Amino acid sequence: EVTFKVTNVTGNVHLLQGRGGNIAAINGPEGILIVDDDYRELSKKLAEALKTLGSEKPRFVLNTHWHGDHTQGNEFFGKESIIIAHTNVRKRMSQDNLNTFFNRTTPASPAHAWPLMTYTESMSIHLNGDEIKLIHYPNGHTDGDTVVWFKKANVVHLGDDFFVGRFPFVDLDSNGNVQGLINNIAAMIAVIPTDAKIIPGHGPLSTHADLKAYHSMLVETSAIVQNAMKAGKTLEEIKAAGFPDKYKEAGSGFIKTPQWIETIYKSYSKK
């Protein structure tokens, strides 16, 4: 019974929220471009929501990374829309992917759902009076992460590099890396304007201050686990000790505190 909530962010940029990852859309006389497209079961409802913005058929679909809650809609929209993503997104969507964290294998997507155009570092799309810039930040949430910057509108979609006020999911099996994520968020903080509106992969529309608070949480919780590792603590001992109460709410989302501790432990154990 999911319906899409459509919120105007600023100008002709909108936020659409269904069941999966947050979707951004820019509309205008040159067509609609969307960032991510939720689960396949919601594609028709997403098309209906996009119709209220001018067209149920996006001209372009950008994928921030390969996970299904952001890309399964490619199977519906990919028959007519041009799908664009980092080269590693096409690689992962064209193969089976084992995820040891969830103990499951995600099968390859059908070929028409793979990105038709790929890039390696950055690219721009000029549409509806704005420059939509795609920037790759390596080995954070996955190895194919894209940040999408609507330059004129001053809106940035960070994909799953950013979970507002919650511990993130770092996909180690997709070459994600906790320190890489920390470094990437620091780099984003340095270049994103302080008055920009920020769309996270999951959670409400956010601010530069929210992103800085998220970064602090990543740094501090990672340091707690690393210090315990240096002291010779086992993973189970670190889980039992947990984090200070100030992080209780951060562990109430999709990724619980024990899972985040395990992710940090495994990520830094790879060194």
C-alpha cells in the first residue's frame, strides 16, 4: 500500500519517497531526470507520481549505486529511459552478487536494466537550465557510489553514503570500506555549500549541519572499535561493551549497533 510522497525541494527539483531509497527528480521542458528508482514492485506507482511532475517516462535515470532498493525500477524504466551510473554499477548489475552480511545472493538484473552509459570519475548532464553533475567517491558504501549535484538548484543527492542520524550499511562485499566512507564524507563536507539542501539515501531532507553530525558519529564510533581492537578485545567483547548512550538512536534504524560494530571490526581487520 505504499504511495510516493512528493516534496518540492527548491525550484524544479523534487524529492520522492516510497519504500526504498530516496529519489530526486528535476522536471522541465526538456523532460524529467530522476536519481534512483526504488523497488520494481513500485515502478507503476513511481510513474504515476512522476506524471504529476510532467511525464511518467523519465528521459534519464541516474543510479547512485547498484543495490536493489535504488535500482530495481531500472527493469521498468530501462525500456525507454537512458540509465546512467558509475562503471562498477553496470559490472555488479550484470553479475550475481554474494552478500555475506545478509547471507544471500542477488541475481544479475536483466540486460535492459543495466546502465546504458557509464563514467569513471565525473560527468555532467545539462538539462532544464541546470547542470547535474555526477561525482564518484570510491570505496565508501560500495565501489560504485555516485553523488549527484544539481548545481544551479544547490541540491545534492548523496545516495547511501548518507543515512541521516543512523548507522550506515557499508557493503564490504561490494568493496565498501568504513574508513573510505569517513574520508568521502569529509571530502563532501569540504565542497558542498553550507546552504545546500542534501538528499540522503534514506531519511528526511537534510542540511550541511546534519552531514557534519553524521561524520562525527562515524569517526567517533569507529575510533571506539579500533581502540578496542588495539587493546586485544574480541569482536564479541566489543559488541558486549557497545557504545555510549548518545548513539542509542543511531542504532535504532536499519543497521543495529551490533551490526555496525561488526562492520567496523571487519572493515579495519582487512588492513
